[in-house]
Amino acid sequence: MAATAPFPAGATLADVGEFGLIAELTRLFEQGEQVLVGPGDDAAVLRVRTGHVVVSTDLMVEGRHFRRDWASAEDVGHRAAAQNLSDINAMGGRATSLTVGLAAPAELEAQWALDFARGFAEECALVGASVVGGDVTRADQVVIAVTVLGACTVAPVLRSGARPGDVLALQGRQGWAAGGLAVLGRGFRSPRVLVEAYRRPTPPYDAGLVAAEAGATSMIDVSDGLLAEAGHLAGASGVRIDVRRGAFEVAEPLHAVGAALGADPLGFILGGGDDHALLATFDPADVPAGWAVVGEVLEAAEETIGTVTVDGSAYEGPTGWTHF
Amino acid sequence: MAATAPFPAGATLADVGEFGLIAELTRLFEQGEQVLVGPGDDAAVLRVRTGHVVVSTDLMVEGRHFRRDWASAEDVGHRAAAQNLSDINAMGGRATSLTVGLAAPAELEAQWALDFARGFAEECALVGASVVGGDVTRADQVVIAVTVLGACTVAPVLRSGARPGDVLALQGRQGWAAGGLAVLGRGFRSPRVLVEAYRRPTPPYDAGLVAAEAGATSMIDVSDGLLAEAGHLAGASGVRIDVRRGAFEVAEPLHAVGAALGADPLGFILGGGDDHALLATFDPADVPAGWAVVGEVLEAAEETIGTVTVDGSAYEGPTGWTHF
């Protein structure tokens, strides 16, 4: 998609108005063949060939999930889409359609909204999904609400199927976004590769289906912290999980930022989210190529269901992110 | 559903935490037989028997779309659901499933969120729809993001099919919510029936399908003002519409509030939204019982496409609500 500049420089949302904004946003969203009725009516109408639809929704709030001085509008668009597309990936499915709601101050530059939408649409195009509807309204801070619809060609992989004897495996970059966030939080801009990983995560969009086809017994995407997500798998499955510290390869940029900030780089990997890597459990014989085995699923007593240990012991660092 | 009080009196969202809140919210949401996987995984999985899904999304922002001192949490829940269910009604369809995102200050009483969710679920139950997923996070003000999925048993009715010679018809209470809002805006609480109409709209959920089956050529729900919505039909259809002032029955409470506030009660009807009445166009022979003919569809010259007149003249009052 070409860059668009349909509004005068500096024009705000109040200047261009709701309908002016919607008209330009809609032009950015190309509609796939699954879209029978696209944006502009009371509702969109989508073709469903699979007999089911997979649906998930997420909110992103300015100052909490993103900062406009830390990432461009286009980056925020990419991230907002990626985080939702990843939820379908984590079911072993493929996203087809998204809706996006944008609440924003009237003083926001209209160009920010367009750049956000362009980044959002570009990320969706990576998996062939279309933006089929949305809403814009005024609020004190920017709030982005995304709903994603998708489909599975094999049975969806839930969080609840992990069994003692399974292994825990990871696919995709993990800890990079957390490293980038730590860097930005100190006012730095390098290592650039980590900052970029935070601004535009690159979820392994093909890995979810591969895992499902390989017989993954449970799966989740790492949005809020690896140990926290492992805990969700363990809790839903009625088991516990032990993670092996030595199983993680610590990439060079994470070593660099750990040294610079005086932090254990493994902390970014175990406690970090936002890369949208996939975490899944498999029978040891079923682990697909490219997945790293990082732990094992263990039988739990009533009081240890849902717990996650690291090399057999409780982990002392932060395990993840909570929203209140 | 019984009232729930699982949290200590006065407990805030920060006190109960994200997972404590989600656990209680989820308990409120009964799952219909169309739900294969409900809340609690990366995504919900829904059975689709019709080969398509109809989807719409809406945002509601505290201070803009609702005030916590003007309506109870339960009322806000009813309204948030109603406004979205109504979008599917306006396609001639039936809602099956919804997701709801709640962004709120950490200081918000947890009970507010529960009461909101109960009202929301009660409204959804009126049409047999289930709340299948959601998200909660922290923000400076309450923002509610709803996405609704549904299905049509006949072809969806779009905004774009009105033809010269059709009549414009209305089904459902119209202007009552606007009257109630005007009353609340002056610090009054009566006529109570109007205040209640604002707090809990009662959309004609069965009328959309009836209209579709009768052959409605275009349809929309009145959320932002009757004349504005008529303009959307006219614009999408490439026609113009004339509305007849004398066609509207002005209910007694609207006369009362008009007299009290020194306003023309017809202004609430022509400019008001929020009741989620349905506005549709039909061949004059096709208008179903219970629909009031309130105008006619006329051929438009290029420059009058999308315009709406009242008794042949431009209307001087407010025609609807805009979001920036």
C-alpha cells in the first residue's frame, strides 16, 4: 500500500470529522474473497467454509500497552494486529478477518490514525486477513480494541490438553521485545534489533498450524510472560511444568542489554512477553522441527496444579505482566 | 441470573486483580449450544451452520456515551449489549455470540464490573446470544468495546438497496431515549419512562428478520439520529429521502418533556438516537404490520444524493450525533 496523505498537515481528528476519517480508513483496507459485505454497513458479512469460527478480542491502551513517543503509529498498528493474529495462531488456526475500534482524543493528528491503520492492514496482509469493520470515537486517551476471526483446518489446540510426560516446547523469538522495552524504559534506543522487536513483533504465524498437525496437546502464545503462560497451560491442564534454564539460547543482543543494564538476560526470556512466540506441549516423539524443548510436564498434586518451576525450584524474578 | 457479591464491599479492580475479575465475569456468562469453546482460551470457537457470519463492533466511552451517575452499571451493560445486538437486527439477522472488552481505572469498584456484565448478559439472553470472550485492562476512563457475531436466515438487508418509489418505514420507539437524555442533562429524573428508555433501550429485536422476509430494500438501526440514519440509507442507495413530519405519533411523555424544556418534541424523534428503532425502505405494497410509514424515497440528482428533507424542506434542527 502506498503512503497516503489525504488530510492537510497537522489536521486533527476533530478537523477531519468522524465520517472523513472513516472514509479514508476504509480505503486502506483491502477486502479478501471471504468478505461478502465489507465496511460501511451496520455489520460485515463473511463467508465461512469450515462450519466454525474462532474469535478473540484484545484491548491496547496508550501509556500502558504502548507509548506514542516510543513507537510510530505504523508500529502500533503492526503490534495491535500481531497480538490478535497470534491468538488465532495459538489455536492452530488462521485469521481471516478483523474489526478494529479506535477511541482517541479529538486533538490526535488524523495522520496518526491513518498510519496506524496502514500498519495494521500490512500486518493482517501477512496472513491474508482483511479488516472488515470498525468504530471510531472520542476518548481521553488512545484505546484500540481489536477482534479477530479465524478458522482451523484441524481441531483447535486448547490450553487444557497437556499430560504428564509431555514436553514443553517454544517456537519463535522470545525475550527480545522485553529487552527492547527495558532499553526504551532507560531512555536508550539500542540495541536497535531489540527495540525493533518490541515495536514490531514477528510472531511465527505458520507455526501454530504445524504444531496442531503434529499433535500438540496444548498451546498458548506468549503475550504476558513465558512462565506466566506456562502456568496458564499447567492450570488449565491440571498439571505442573518444570522449565529448564539451560534450554534457552540467549541471543547476543540480550547478553549485551543484560550487561548494560546489570540484569540477567534470562529474565527477559522467562518473564518477558510481547514477542508472541508460541509455547506448546507435545508427546516427546511429536515435537516438530524448529521447536525448542524447554521443559517438561509433570503430574501435580492438588496444591501444585498450575505451578511452574525453573530447574525444580520456584523462580524469584517477575514471571509476567498483570493488567491491574 | 442471581445477583452476585463475590468481592468484599468496596473492593476495587486493583484489589481483586485481573484474574480474580475474569474468573467472576466468566461465571456470569452462560454458553449456548453454538459455543464449542467458550471463554478462557486464546480464542473461542463457535459453530456456524449458515455458511456465513455477520459481524459488527462498537465502542462506548464513559463521559461520552454514558455517565456512571446517570445510569447504573447494569443499565450500561444492557445498553452496550443492545446497541450491538441492534446492528445485527438491522441486517435482518440474529446475534449468536459477543465479545466484550472492558478498559477501566484500577480504582473502579469491582462490583461495577460485575453488575455491568450481568446487565450485558441479561440483554444478550433476550435473543439467545452468549458472551464468548473478552479482555480487561486498565485505562484512565471506562471504555467498553463490544463485537457481535450473528447469522442471517435470509439475505442480509444492506443500506444500499433503496429505490425511488419505495417508502421509508419505522419500527420501534423513537425519540424516547433522546427525551430521557435531555431530562437527565437538565438534572431531572422524570418523566421516568423516558429516563428508563435512555438507560435501557428496548430495540425491536424481532423486527429485523420480519422486514428482511417482507423484502425490505434497505435497513439501518437508529443509533445516531433518525434523519442522519435516513441520510446514510439515501447516500448508500444513491437516492434522496423526504420525511413527513405528520407521520410521527408524538407520545405523551415527549409532549410533556417538550413543554417542560420549551422544545419541539418532534426534535427528539427526528434528531434523537439511542432507542435503536429500525428504519427501512420497502416497496409500498410490502410494508409489514407494525411498521409506520414516515417518508418516501425519491430520485436524486448528483448533488442531492444522500440528502434528507422534512416535508420537502431542509430541516433546521440537529439531525444526529457525530463522534468528533
